[in-house]
Amino acid sequence: MYHDFTYEAVLATSLRAQWKLDDVLRADQELDFSRRFMPESLARSSAAPGLTADEQLILNQISANQYICMFGTVEEFVLPFLLDHARPLLQSDDFRIRALLNFASEEAKHIHLFKRFHEAFVRGFPVEHQILGPPEALGRAVLRHHPLAVGLSILMIEWMTQSHYVGSIRDDTDIDPLFKSMLKHHWMEEAQHAKLDTLIVDALAEGRSEDEIGRVMRDFFVILSYFDGSLKAQARMNVEALERALGRTLENRKALKTHQYAAGRWTFIGSGLIHPRFKATLEHISPKAAAQVARVVEMSTRNSKPGAVPLVAQSA
């Protein structure tokens, strides 16, 4: 069976899992900058070329700020997408509309949570770490595409957060407990969001021809290209922030930018495209679309051109 998700069941679980913002991160709480924030399987700062252990710690914290701000940016366009999807359904099944509106409310809470983290980061980090923006610009670029392509992009990200927490964050005892708790509580609610977005994508895909799905997939890959371009630009900003923190220009800055781009590309794109649940949805919608995504991943992995940044070769 493809899945057994229902709006009623997901809503019930969501209401049980809900948490209050101040119980996770108060506005006046400070981060512990003596600790790593991100698991190495995501940040990959310990593999950054030419850095000492102390410098790797700073880069890890920079990567954590990128991670939170990127997810905050994504959730900025998830919110209007949900409201647009829910509006025509106001007179439909009560559990369905309540589940969707609760989904939207929780996404607004996550945006608030991530803003609090970024404010705490700015207070505690010694130099400016520029973040690509504004979030509204990426949101507008994404939302102008086919709703099903947007839904698939969001679904990829929702399942991606699940694999990040379960596979990398949950059992890492070395990262800052406050940061870990924040991602745990985010994961608790996102687990239900991934199920709801699966139902949204199913509804948006129902009855569409292969030609229509083909147009959707073209839009989906355009959206991925926006993410990719953002990650490349952010990698440069990460290295610049590291240099400001260290007070010097790094001789291997080009290699570091490539490294940061590769880490971000795996974390935000590759790990989502290969998630089994995301692949199952693609197979359900169109085996042809699933095969297309698989080919893109395979071609990227096999790409051996000098300087190439594969989507999934960094996953080991």
C-alpha cells in the first residue's frame, strides 16, 4: 500500500504533539558557542580543507545558521501555499480543513522559532553572517510555478527534515542541547506535515495526464535550480563570514566554497530526492516522473567533471 494517511488521524496526532514556542526557545535565551550546533553528517565542517579544530567549530556554527535560515525561508512560502490550497476547501470535509489550517498555524510558529534562533545567533556570533534574501524573493519565484510542482518541492523538504533528525540529529550527543531540542520539536510537528503534504500532492495530481505531469516536473526542476543557486551563493557568504571571524583571508577559500556548496547541496536537495517516501509519491503520481528524478540523481552522482558538485555523492 502506498500510504494510509487520513486528515482525521493526522490532525489528532498533530494536536497531541503540539508545543509552545517559549517552552522550546525563549526570546532571551542564549546559544552556547562553545559547542557544535550541527551534526557532522550535515555540516561536514570537520572535513573542510585546511582548517584547525577551532576553525571547524566556527564553520559548524555558520552552517547551523544557514540551515535554520534556509528552512525559515522555505516555510515562508509554505504558509501562503497552504492558505491558497485551503481557501477553496472551506466548505469541504471538516477534518480536512482543520488539519490544513492547523498545518498553516504550526508553520507560522516554526517561522517564529527560526527567527528567534537567528536573533540569538546574531547576538552571540562575533561577526556578521550574511544570509541570502529576502525570503519573499525566493517565495515569489517558487509560488509562480504550478501548484503541484510547489507541493512536490515542499514534500521533498518535509521528508528531508525527517531523515535529518532521525538519521543525524537524534543520536548525536555532542551537539548543543538547546539546538538539538529545537530541531526535535520541529521534527515532531513536521512528521505530521509530511503526511498532510502527501495528501495535498495526491489531490493536486489526481486525474492529470502524463503531458501535464511532464510540465509539472519541468517546473519542479526549475524550483530545484532556485534552491541550488541559493546554496551556491550562500556558500560564498559562509566562507566570507568565516574569514571575518578569523580576521584573515583564507588561502584555500575557493576549495572551502566548493566544500560548503557540496555540503549544502547534499543536505537541502540530495537527501530529499532520495528519500523513500518522496520517491513513493513520485511513483504513485507517475512512474515516468520517478524515473526522471532517479536519472537526475544518478547523472549527478556519476558526474566526474573537475569542480562538479554532485547531489548525493556526499551522503556517505
